[in-house]
Amino acid sequence: MDNKVRKGVKLFQYFMILVVFAAALILPRYAAKWQAASLWKSEMSGADNTSEEMTEVQNAQTIVLDPGHGGDDPGMIGESGISEKVLNLVYAKKLAALLEAEGYKVVLTRTTEDGLYDADASNKKAQDMQRRVAVIEAEDPVLTVSIHQNSYPEDSSVKGPQVFYYEQSAEGEKLATAIQDSLNVELEIERPRVQKGNTTYYILKRSVSTTVIVECGFLTNPEEELLLQEEAYQDQMAQAICDGILDYLEDRFEVG
């Protein structure tokens, strides 16, 4: 073998090593999505499959996002006048776009600033929450993320994103941990908060799917209130939540 051929062989070997290395980095991120898609195709092509089985696989591709508050219920209002209901929808829509780009079907419980209640409802808040849960039940998604902004009037120095999960849900804890870790790392939080179990939040107790609440930050902290309104930070926040979701799904649907 002459030198030119030998060099050509070595270059080809190096190229293949780079391809394998790149695949090792990229494939795990999309493993869950590809696996669900493959299962869906398999279910569709099988002659003996039931509609229930096909629906189950299809729902593994569905994620519900719940922008908290809306309508007459603005949620927390910061000193600048920004309301929680507005920010929640902004973050939910940005997160939805990222997840859809990953191939997931995303359903928002609300897409406008209106609440989910009738104008003449005797208890608008109760009806609003019940209808959010009804959306989740109807979609039967692989997971649900409710987006909120936090507050702590007793101490305006408190800040940072925090994720809550239903205390009796093992999958909820896993999802909350994955998102919390992603938020702490990607947003470089100075004083990282930890995911927290809860037994009282309606959306966590009543949801049929694995559900968490992401509190993006504290509107009672003047600096964080302004930060939460910056588009660049909103994009970072949405990406961090998305990455946490993908990490969770990768582990949940890991082959073998």
C-alpha cells in the first residue's frame, strides 16, 4: 500500500470516528422522541392492534402546558405593573415552540389572557381550575407543566426559579428534579433552589398525568421582576425548562 492510499485510509478512519462521536452526543437527546415515533409506526402497521394501544403511544408524544391565572385573576402583580397572567402565557408559548420543534404535540390550557370560566360563573376560580384539569384529562399527555411566577412579600430578597411536584408522585418528583437541575445550571442561579413536594395545589392533586408547577421567579424581588420581563432571559428560561423535560423523557423511555 503506497503512502497516498495509506493516508486516504487514515483520513477515512478519522472521519468515521468523528461521525460516531457526534452520534453519541446527539442521539441520546432524541432517543425518547424517536422511540415513541417508532412505536407509533409499529402500532399503526400491526394488524391486531387496538385503538386504545395506538392512542396510548400517540399520547406519549403529547405535552400539556398550563399558563396559570388569566382573565379576572391576574395572579401576582409586580411593582412595575406586570401581571403574572401575562408572563405565564409568554413563557408557555416560548416553551411550546421549543417542544414542537422537538416533534412533540403541545396543548396549552389557554392561549389568550382570558381565564377558563364563564362570565356568569358563581365561582370563576373553581371553574377555571376544573377546566384546566379537564383539558389535561382529555389529552392524557405524557406530562404537564404549569407555568407560574412566585411571590414572597415577607422578604423581597428571595428569588430564583423553583419547581413543585405532587408529593405522592414518583414520576412527578423525577420530572421536577430534571427541570430544577436544568434551571439551576443553565441560568447559573447564584443560590440554587431545590424541587419541592406539595400535597395541596389543585393542579398537582387532580391531574391525571405527571404534572409539575414551574415558578419562574419572584415578582416580589425588584431585580428578578425586571429580569423576568427581558426577552433574552425568557428565552433562556424556556430553553432550560425544555432541556429538563427532554432529560426526563430520555430517562423515562430509555431502551433496555
